[in-house]
Amino acid sequence: MPKNNNSGNTSKLWIIAIIIAVIIAGVVGYWLWSQKDAGPVAPPIPKKILAPIKPQQVIDYNELNKDQKLKELMQERKAKYGLKKGIDIITKSDESVKVGESTVPMQEILDEIRLKLGDIIEKDLKSGRTGSGRGTKEFGIYVVQPGDNIWNIHFKFLKDYFDHKGVVLSPRSDEPIQPGQSSGVGKLLKFSENTVQIYNIKEHKLDIDLNLIIPLNKIVVYNMEQIFTLLDLVDYEKVNRIQFDGETLWIPAE
């Protein structure tokens, strides 16, 4: 009588199934044990959504007489200082200036100025921006024209300021009162040379030679806060009493 192979095969299948079940149970048990030792699983860190960087506004000198909105904006900014012709544009420290084909962020110019003056430039490592931490500043920009020299540029600025004050400066008011003695206006102009910077916008660098003026390549940068803090203290009736020692400007007490 032949042996019953079906029962033998069934037994083998049960044994294999039991072995597989034991292996699976062991793997699952080991995984649960390892997860327990590893501690609670931290929730996934949400991705930080960065706000889009707002592009800098570009004050385009080339469009000054073409763009009506830009023209009105410059007139509004100048009116705050009582200026009309002494400067071409007023720009903020977080804006850029364009003259010809060259566009330069004002912050780049200010960094160059601070380095020249020996100041430490503070950088926000998070944003990568550079600044003094004192908020947005305003700067007057005069674009050098053919025939300009630094003295005439300053005189034009000063005349514009005093016109607003109702004081008319004579074209000869900057000439010496007598040989070897500068007029008060002349001393103001000499002081102005220490409060402005000449920047070569084409070569992206400060110019150390104030007498070498290249039309449309160079701009004169006025620190509006610094200059008007001084000018607003000047009494034109006493302007000829002004003293200037090459660095400091003052009016002696009576």
C-alpha cells in the first residue's frame, strides 16, 4: 500500500509557516524595542518660508526730465530741505542711483565712505545687508557737468539754500573780504569740501582728487542730515564772523 505523501507535505508547510511567523515576529519585536530605546520621534521641522526680497528702487538720473512721477518725487524730497537747483536728486540709503549706463546701490557708496573715514562697517549676518543701524538716511546727489569745479558746485548748493531763507547771495560773496581773510561764505564753502564726497559712478570708487572733475562720470554726495544740522544754525547776518580752522566751523561768542 503506497504512503500518504499529502499528509507529509502538509506537515512541512506548517513547519515552514511557523518558522516564517517566528522570523516576522522577531523582526517586528526588535524594531519596536529599538524605537523604544531611541526615544520619542521628533515631529518634522516645518520649512521656513522666506519672504521675497523687495527690489531696490532705482533713482534714474537719465529719466529725471522724462518720468513725471520721478520728477515729482524729487521735487517733494527737495522741498523738505528748501532746495531746487543745488542738487539733482535726493536718494535714500536703501535705494540705487543710475547715471548713464552705471547703476550703483547707495549702500555701496556709503560703505566706501565709511571705510575712507575709518569707521567700522556693521553687517547683519542674517540678511547680508550692511548699515549703521540708524535707519534709512537721505543723501543729495549732484551729477557733475562740463565746466564744473568743486567750488562752484558748493556755491550753487549754498546759494540755493539761502534763496529759500530769503537771503540773496552775491556772486562775489565767496571772495576774500581782504587779502588773506576769507569771507564767511568762503569759509562755509571750504567747510563743505570736508562734508561731501566725490564718487566715480563709472568706476565704482571714491575719487581722492577733488579738482579732477569728469562730467557725467562723477557725482557729488551730500549727507543731508549732517549739512543741514549745520546750516540751520547759521545766522546770515553774522556769517562773516564764522571761523574755520580747516576742520571745525564755529561762530565766536560776542
